[in-house]
Amino acid sequence: MTVGTNIKGTYYTIKSAEATLEQLAIKTNDDESKNAFLEAQQILREVKTDLKKQVQFLAREEPQYK
């Protein structure tokens, strides 16, 4: 596997985890749990944004990692 493939795989894994946290936040009735899920979701959103930038950089600057 190339670096680009690994980063893309990580991006999609985090995207899935972010969606799961959102669903958990919607389904829970406990405010403390809801806040924890939403906070974790926000952290993953930031990581996902950074990874997306890295994927775009690799595709543009390092074509061998496409």
C-alpha cells in the first residue's frame, strides 16, 4: 500500500466514525453522553479536514501516491 492509499483509508475510517458519533448523539437521552459524542465528533471533523488536505496535497505534489 502506498502512503496515499493509507491516508485515504484513514480518512474514510474517520468519516465513518464521525457519522457513528453523530448517530449516537441523536439516539442518547443523556445530556452528558450527548455532549461527549458531539465533542468527539468535532475533534474527528477537524482531523478529517486535515487528512483531506493531506490527500489533496499528495495527489497534487506526489503523483506516485495517488
